[in-house]
Amino acid sequence: MGNLDRRMEEWCGFAGRLADESRRIQASSRRDPERHVKADRTFVTTLDVDIEKRCRALVAEHYPDHGFIGEEGGADNGDAEFVWVVDP
């Protein structure tokens, strides 16, 4: 297995961790999260924002050289070689 293959395997495991963390946040949230209308006239919930913030923080902690693009919070280091894209 090559170096990139090992890294991809690690990242897939980490993506699973992000999904698990998202489920945990969702399970502990209110049943009917607050909703707001964005400028583009679509809805965003407080749950969407909370999940994206947590995923962004975990990526920054574990992979500080990776970028992150989130639907609600925009891009951090979006021109990095490897970029996580999250849309809760």
C-alpha cells in the first residue's frame, strides 16, 4: 500500500469520526432547532451551524495543513492541497 493510500484510509476513518460527532450533536440537540433564512433564501438551522463548527474545529486540530470549506462558515485555507468540504 502506498503512502497516499494509507493517508486516504486514515482520512476515511476520520470522516467517519466526523459523522459520529455530527450524530452525537444532533442526538443531543432540541427536536426543533431554530431556523433562519439566509441571503439566498434557503434555510439554515442552529444545528447546521453547530455541526459545521465542530467539524471545522476537529479538522483544524487533527489536520492543520488541510483546508476546510463549509456551507455556513465559508473557507479556511481553501487552496490547501487537501480540503474537507462539509455541508451539514
